[in-house]
Amino acid sequence: MRIAFVYIDPSYRVMGPFHVGIASLIAYLKRGGHECQFFHLMGDVAEEEYIDFLEKNRPDVVAFSVMTNAFPHVAPLALLTKRHSDALTICGGVHATLSPEEVIAVEGIDVVCRGEGEEPLFDLCQGLEEGQDISNIPNLWVKRGAGGGESEKGEEIHKNPLRPLIADLDALPFLDREVFPYKDSFDLQFMKRGAFMASRGCPYNCAYCCSPAIKQLYGGDMYIRFRSVASIVEEVEMVVRNFSQVEYNVFHDDLLPMKKEWFADFTGEYRRRIKLPFEMNCHPNLMDREIARMAKSAGCSLMRFGLESGNDHIRRKVLDRQVSTERIIEAFACCDEAGIQTLSYDMIGLPFETRTQILDTIKLNGRVRPKVMHVSIFYPYPGTKSYEICKREGFVTDKHIDTYYEDSVLQQKCVSAEQVRALRKRFEFFVRLYSWRYRLPGFLGKMAERIIDIGILAATSRLVLSALGGRAGQKGESDGAGTCYTLGEGEVRVWGEE
Ligand code: B12
Ligand code: SF4
């Protein structure tokens, strides 16, 4: 079978195109003898280019991968696919997993894949190749008549249950970096980094994140899985050998040091066999001096933490992140002590959040002083607890945004979208102001803090913003503040620089 993967990537300017999920699916299908192609759709649908791709490659299956922000782009592409090819269309990814009803309702989409796609997609391709009934493959929702077969019970949509998660991640082939244009990708061309994933799953239950929703879908069993240290280090070694441009590595795992023993083995092996620095994600609760020491000894140059909110109430009650402000400060301090640079992921415009609470996030960044801040505007992803709360409270508007840096889709009394944009635009500058305040002694520091509070609150009041005619934080405006930076040895690069 010829399978064409379409990666709908409206935010490519900010993030770049390496897609671990697609690279894993391609590797799995190729190993099973199928032929794969790849189409990276950046920005708006380039009709001519896409039709040309279909006509040249004549795929049997067109496979779309979508996150929520990309979903509105699926319908026109599915129709174009049907008009210009005979391919069966399948859509998978986080959005298809958590909102399958919405995705299967799209005209031109034949099949939806929920959850991990390697085995179901392979079964689908085998089934089509062998002319079998494809309506009863676990994980797939199949429209009546798709693939030439009829569902046994004759329903309009055959909704199959999920199969168990892949227990042994070592049984999967290494990510494909050939069909998938890794060589020409942003990761390699611009970032000069090797991208990897050693695990799947996360033990936490943050209200805004899709991971707990997917865990719940699977019933929570065996959700967290790790590859063996030997397997992941071998893949890193291979990539470093094959791609001479690689100057450092990034581990996209939700939380790499989830299992301390594994992490100890991994850092030991990485130090021994790979001589390049790397970046990784960690939860403040998981960080201690020992983890920081192990990470540093292996070459960790940047530790990325979800700081998310500097306000205890918002963090614990709204975001369901059970971590104290003191723990966050300690986690950053462990890295500072070990000589590892830090990155904070921050969100503003959260449900029920006031500007004073946003200032708490800015202040906490001013205290822990991460080298890099990644500031996004909260977006409620369907399937998450935060989405349900925002829906219930009537906060969700029908605004569409392609990336979550540009605008808020919420309408709340406590803070306006314009105020959120204005605070995001100057986030870094405000952090610097507070960071200066924390260097002043006791009373002087408190006085300075009060003055900065008053100044920022006045400058971002509705009155001042409307007097400025929205210039203080225009939608879609990018001044670099809060965009995602990443560090090579001794330098700072801005993601999305053109
Ligand atoms: C690494 C990562 C990134 C990396 C790389 C992203 C990438 N394209 O690979 C970077 C930093 C670039 C990134 C960017 C963004 N990310 Co991100 N990211 C992740 C993270 C942590 C891991 C993704 C991953 O590799 N998972 C492992 C692979 C194996 O899983 P997978 O991709 O889901 O694919 C499997 C299945 O979904 C399925 N599948 C996927 N596609 C298809 C297609 C077909 C046809 C089939 C059959 C199956 C199938 O099979 C795959 C293999 O099992 C996830 C959280 C998570 N743990 O998943 C968030 C996550 C995917 N990201 C998220 C978001 C919002 C973004 C951004 C939109 C943020 C922004 N800029 O506004 C951007 C979009 C970037 C883009 N261009 O697409 C959200 C998506 C939420 C949603 N409902 O859409 C997630 C879930 C985190 C969250 N908030 O909960 N991200
Ligand atoms: S710790 Fe990170 S990956 Fe885990 S549930 Fe929270 S936000 Fe999601």
C-alpha cells in the first residue's frame, strides 16, 4: 500500500516540523513493507501543490495527523483528496483521539483513529491490501462503505473499542528520518538538534493537559512506559552518526526523570556514549539535587519546567497542579546550583485568572530567573477538565487561533483578551523589572514591588488599552517576547526567526 501522511501544521513558523508521532507511524508501516510519503502543509492549504502531490504519488491511503488548532484545516483537505484521488482517508492524532465525533463528521474523512496509531494503521493497510473487511479494527471508527466493505451491523459509523497500549516500546522501530524530511527540517537546518522520545505517558493529572484525558480513555493501566536505556541511547548514537549537523539533542518526553533508577542508568550511558549536550522536561516535584547532578554529568544544558502559574490558588485549584511555590523555587535552585540553565513554561489568560494573579506568574519568573521563558496564552483543549469548566462557565468563544501565542479564545469578566495580549507582549520586560526588585533588601524591595504592581496594572487597565486603540497588544503580533527559545552552547536562539 502507498500511504501519504499529511501533517497539517499551521504554527510551523513558531515550532518547526518534526513530528514524533508521524515519524513513528512511518517507521512502523515501512517495516511492514508499505510505502510511505509525506506532505508537510504549512500555513494555509496550498491547493495546487496538494493536488500535484496527490496526482504524482497516487496514494491508496491519505493519513492526516491533527492537533486541535489544525483541525479546521482538515475539511477542505479531505474534500480535495476525495476530488483528486481514490484514496481512503484516515485522521488520527490528539484531536481525533479526544474528539472523534467531530472528526468523523467531516465530509471526506472515512476513518478516525483513536489513541496510538501504529498497530491500527498497519492493520488497516493490511486489510485493504488483502481485500478484507476493515470495519472491525480496534481503535478505528469506520464510516459505512469505507474501503469497499460494509460494517457487519450496518451502522453508519462502526465505532471499535481501543486495543491495549503498546506495552513494549522497544518493539517499535526507531523514528523514521528518511521519508519524513528530517534532513531538511527546522530541527536539523535551524535548530541543529536531534529530537527523541524515550517514554510515553505522564503520572500527573493537570486539568489543562490532554495526557490525563488520554490516560482515562485507556483506563489508566500501563499508561507510563519507558524504552530501555540501551534502545534510546542506540537511536541517539545512530542519529548523531548519520546527521553531522546535530549539535545537541532534545528529549520531548513529558517528564524524562519519572523513574529515578532509569534516569540514573540513562544519564550514565548517555555520558559514556554521546558527547553532545541535551535538553529535557522535568516536573518541579521530581527535581532534587541528585537528579540535577545526574543530568548535569550527562551534559544536560537546559532543564524545562512547567511553572505555568505563580499563583498558588490558580495552580492548585484551577490547573490541578499539586506543587507549591516553594517547591518550584527549590527545583530551579537545584538546577542553578548544578550549573544547568532553565526554561519555564508559563500560561496566562487562565480560567478565572485576574491580572494580579498573572503578575504572580511574572513575579515568580522574576524570582527563579529562568534563562528562557515560554509564555503561551491558555487554550482549552477538548477532552480536558479545563475545557469542561470553561464550557460550563460560558467562557469559550468561537474564535479560531492557529497558535496559542497570539490571542485568547476565552471571554471572561476577570480579564479581557486584550489585557492578556498586552501582558504577554511585555512579559519578559515585566519579569526583568521584578527580578531587579528581588535584589533589593526587605522594605525597599517591597516598596519597589508595589510601585511596579501599580504601574503594570495601570498600563494594562481597560481604559488605557482602549485609549491606545489596542496598540499595546495586537493580535498575532510577535515581538519575540515569550516565543520559544532554545540554547546551544553559549548562545540563545529564537524559534521562528525568519
Ligand atoms: C513533543 C511535543 C511537541 C513538539 C513536537 C510536536 C510534534 N509535532 O511532534 C513541539 C514542541 C514542536 C510541539 C509543538 C506544539 N504542540 Co505539542 N506536544 C508534544 C508532546 C509533549 C509529545 C508529542 C509526541 O511526540 N507524542 C508521542 C507520539 C508517539 O504521540 P502522538 O504524536 O500523539 O502520535 C500518536 C497518536 O496520536 C497517533 N497518531 C498521530 N497522528 C496520527 C495520524 C494517523 C493517520 C493515525 C492513524 C494515528 C495518528 O499515532 C501516533 C503514534 O502512536 C505532546 C504531549 C504528549 N505527551 O503527547 C504535546 C501536545 C501534542 N502538543 C500540543 C500543542 C497544543 C502544541 C502546539 C499546537 C502548541 C502551539 N505552538 O500552539 C504546537 C503545534 C506544533 C505543530 N507544528 O504541530 C498539545 C495538543 C493538544 C491538542 N488537543 O491539540 C499536546 C497534546 C500537549 C497538551 N497541551 O496536552 N509539541
Ligand atoms: S505534568 Fe505535564 S504532561 Fe503531565 S499531566 Fe501535567 S501538563 Fe500534562
